[in-house]
Amino acid sequence: SREWVLPANRASGEFRQVDIPRSVRDAIGLRLTRLPDELRQLIGSIAVAARPVAADVMAHMHGTSRLRVAAMAEGLIERGLVDEQEGRYRVAHMLIGEAVRSSLSTARRTELHRALSLGMEAAASPKRLAERAGDIAWHAEWGGDHTRAFRFALLASDTAAAQLAFEEAQSYLALAA
């Protein structure tokens, strides 16, 4: 039904704020504090990604193997915190994602965005780099790496323009600006 999906402008990084009742936030927080540290680290990365993210990106971010990431993600799936779709992971519910993101410090979120940007670039094959350029630029911008954000925003804009997606191309140019 998509009743819980809130639209986000990925190029500009604008998300609609979700107000979570204190009781729900506390219940989610309690579940998160009971997780082993490495699972808390992984769910933080998945929540900050905001879109389904592959194990190879997470492996680059966390300096481990894809197999280890898949095993850790299974622990989060079993606990109902993460879902898997076509080999990509996302938080199971938007309220979980919001609770996880809000529990992270600004510095931590910034570093996770930076690491996501670097991981996406490292995991992408040269042929797929242009397809991932928009996400790389978005995370680089939020990660404070404005030079990389500029470079990948221009690449994303060129890619979108070549596909005749002019509004998308303009949004990436706005990010580059």
C-alpha cells in the first residue's frame, strides 16, 4: 500500500521529518541497545543509506567480507529489524530507520555518509559507476566531501540527460551547484 513510504528528494537530500511517539522510540531503542555492537554498527549503516544497499557496499564500509555482512544481516532480519530485497538490505520499517538515524551523533552520520559514498564507488564496476553516481554524490555531499559530490553530481546529471530525464539531470546540477 506504500502508506508508510514518504517521498524524498534524493538529489537535494530533503527528507520529510517523521515524528515518532516517545513510547515507540523507547521500544525501538531498547531493542537496539540489546544488539551486539557489530549488529548495531551494521543497522546504523543500513539506516543511513536510506535506500536498499548491497552487501558489497557494506563490506567495503565495515572492512569485512560480503559473507560476514550477509551473516550479520541475517541476525538483523531474524530480529525483524532489516529486510532483504534482491540481495539488498533496508530497514524493515521507516520508524526503525528514523529511530536508528536519530540515535546517531551528527559526526557519526556524517562519517557513515562519507563511508557509503566511498563504498558505493569501490563496489561499482566501471560500467555501473555512472548509474550509481547520483547516490554517490548524495552521500558524498552529506558526508562533507564536496569535491567528490560535485564530480559525481555532474556525472549523474550527464547520465540522466543522456536518458532524457531532464528534471533528474537538473536536480543533480543543483546538487553540484
